[in-house]
Amino acid sequence: MALYQQQMTQVRSVSYHFPAPNSKQVLPRSSSIRPRSQSDLLIPFDQFLNRKQDACILDNLETKHFVLIHGGGFGAWCWYKSIALLEEVGFVATALDLTGSGTDHVETNSISTLAQYVKPLLDYLEALPESDKVILACHNFGGACISYAMEFFPKNIAK
């Protein structure tokens, strides 16, 4: 047992894959565990942001509007938990489907340039009033997409 505990403290994270019970699902479901480290937040995020001093920080932000960009192979749907958490503490969150992703039904094989793929984000930023700013957040290939968009609309990007 001591050897197992020693190994678990050295492991950063562990993933388990298991089939869904009583399901015709072909792909396995997965879960992940990670031992708590000293740097982990010990109180829930929403309680952390609801403290008085944090409320002052939220009031003094340049913008409270997040635009969330998914990575390759995903869609806006992947942000549903993040949107709920952000809105719960007072932010505005918008998740976009890039060309051929999520609910955008463009044939993905017809997309040949980054400009085509990022067009929904560019259209969204172009429609913003000049005085409005957003915080762009992304994961995976979304980094290339927001970098591309930031070149065209630097005045609309707060972070």
C-alpha cells in the first residue's frame, strides 16, 4: 500500500476508460482524477469570486464579455460548463462555432484557408460597436484563430 501511495503522489493525473453500462455506445466514456496539490484552490470558484474584494475587481474590469473559441474537432458546445460558471459570477459569455464546426454545416473538406475557418469570429468582431471590447479565450487550434482575428480587430480585444 505504501508503494502505491508513493506512486500516486508522483503521478500528475490518471485517466480511466470504461464502457457505458447498458449502452450501445461504441466509444468508451472516460474520467480523470488528479491528486490535490497545495496550489489548488480550496474553496469553490463561485464562492471565491463572491467575496467582497473580488466583487470590486469585477466592477473595475475593462469588459466582462468573453468570446469563447473552440479547438479543432470541437464546436461551441464544448464551452457549456464554462459559460454557466462565467455567467453565474457576472460575466457575459459567447461561444462561437467556426466554419464547418458545431452547428455550422459547411463541408469541412471545402475549407482551405485559416481565413475561411475563422470567418464567423471575424464577422462577430466586425459587428461589435467600436467602443465594445471582448476577452478572447480559446483552446487548442483556437489559439491560431484568435491570433488571426486580433490582427484585424486589435481595438475590440481587451485580453
